[in-house]
Amino acid sequence: MKRSFEMLLLAFGIAAFSCSANRAFGAETGENRLPEWALGGFVRPAGANPIIMPDPQVRFFCPMRQDSVGWMESDTFNPAATVRDGKICVLFRAEDNSATGIGKRTSRIGLAESSDGVAMQFRRDPVLFPAEDGLKEYEWPGGCEDPRVAMAEDGTYVMLYTAWNRRIPRLCVATSRDLVTWTKHGYAFEKAYDGRFRDLKCKSASIVTKLDGDKLVITRVNGKYLMYWGERMINIATSDNLIDWTPEVNEQGGLKGVVFPRIGYFDSDLTECGPPAILTDKGILLLYNGRNRTDDRRDMRYPGGTYSAGQLLFDAADPGKVIGRLDVPFFRPMDDFEKSGQYKDGTVFIEGLVYYKSKWYLYYGCADSHVGVAVCDPAAGAPGDSIPAGNSKP
């Protein structure tokens, strides 16, 4: 994004959502001043992270293995978040110790809650896991991964998660009234185009929400529910019931991508959706995860393979039209616990975002091993994570 375009976007600021209003950008000095339409910056609470870590002592009886399993034994990461009964509720991915390597263990979804957004109390058993049910074909043996959660207007919680059978990752839907008991509805695109996308590799979905008072609530866009989804590129899908989703396609019948990786930028390798998107009076704001390439076509200021977080602004009348995009991440691996673990190239993988007691709480996976939190206080006006010195190009 050119500087002139950034300055133009300032005229369309989202004051209620920005913690960085009316400031210069400061890229020349390493200070990361965000445009007014963006959300942030986010500050890691001193001494608090990681807030969720593995616990080998926590066990439950696994219906898939027919045995007691340490379901939080190896890694806890990639959290969703919402608010219920005055508390922040975090739904996180946990891996057992059944194998070695990313994607080779079984994942389950756990639940923790907090009255301050930092100190967590956990349920002993997972709330979503591979079981003797109609999803065996999709969830066994890899399990349930990487949830995103949003609340519908009637109070129903909608979870979009990845079912992993170790062959094809599929985006699936589950719903709950209490975040504990979930009804699995299966593959999100099962009915679309007479099943044409049944074997599509797909994951990572961000349903569009709006801030209704102090809660993020799922909303319609142009008469339909809408979600951004995808890993290698960002796509759009729509729904009338939040269960059955239809991907947008192009004239040739293929997926109609709306955002793609950019050579020479922090998101040069992939663009993967983050927490639920937010509809504002200036557009639809989407926070996403970008991975840097490992060759000379990456942004040379960031290590190869690094996952950092960016932001996009879409036209609400034309949700596939990008009208704003950050050129540098607002959030990137900074602390040791974000650069050590399963994914040592460095990862801050954002999936959970809530508005709570007049602040924004961002929950993220740390190097595929722990869960962290960062907080945006609109009254404080913090910048984004600093921009490293050097040139983006070799």
C-alpha cells in the first residue's frame, strides 16, 4: 500500500475501533503507527504470558482410543474466544502425546474462562473431540483443530473448526448454547454445488460480526451471513442458516479468491483468516495471519517462515473489494515463548478477539505450543509491534 493511499484512508477512520487515531506512520523510525481504520496496537501484559500451557496430569476417557488420554499433554495453542455470563471464554486446541510432529497427534478443543482476560480456569475434559459419531470419517484420527467462535443474535454460539483425518482438512460447523455441549453439523460446504467441493482442502473461517453494545454478534451482510475463509488465499462464503455455506466461485466454477499473498511482504507465502471479522460503518475489518516465505521473495526484515498478523478492510457493499491493507504486521513474534516450541521460526497465530470491559483482548497461539493474550486499550493509544530495521527486499 502506497503512503498516499494510507493517508487517504485516514480520512475514513474507524474511531470506535482504533487505538491509534490521528498519528503519523513512523515506518522510517521503526515505530509502527497504524492507520485509523485498523485495530491496535496490542500490548502483551507484563509477566502474564503464556496464559495456557500443556498439562500432562489432565486426562479423560477418549471414545476413539477407548482409553484414558492426557489430552493436554503436548501442546495447547490456536484459541478462539467469546464472552458469556460476564466472563471471557477461551476455546483452545490441545494435543495429546500420541505421536511426534505437527499435525501427527490428535487434537481436541478445551475450554477455559477468565474474569480478567488473563488468569484462566479450565474444564478438566475437552468440549469438542473425535467421538463415535457421524463425523468419524472427517475427524479420526487427527481430531478437531483451530476453532473460531462467534455468537448469533439468539445467543447460540457458532464454532467453525478444522476436522483432520490426516488426509483432507475440512472446515466444519458446531453449535452450542453454553460452550460446553456442542452439536456437530458436519462439513460446511457439504451441500454446496451438489457436493462439488466435498473433498476440498479448507480451513480457517472468520464469520462477520458487529459490535452490539459490548458484545460481538454475528450479523448479515447484504442479506446473508458471510465468512472469509482460507489458508493459501482468502475466499468468501455465504449462508442463510450459519450451518450450510456456499463458497463464491468465478466464471469458470473455481474458487473466487479475494486476497492473495504478496511477494516481498510479511504475508508472502500465505494469508490465513484470523478471528471473526467486524462490520463497522467504514467497512469490514478482518485480522489475518500471514506467513513469510523462506526464499529471497520474502520480506527480508522478518525471518523466513514467520507467522505474523495483518489487517484488511473490505467494502461492506462489495465484501470482496479490499480498500485497506497493512504493509507490515501489527503483531509479530517478539518474545521467546513466541519463537520456541513446535514452530521455531516464530508464530503469533491469532484466532480469538473479544471486546471486554472497554478493551480488546486478542488471543493467539505461540509457536504452536502455548496460548498468549495481548490487550488493546483505546485510551492508551499504543502503536503496533515495532518494524525491524533494514530493507524489505534483498
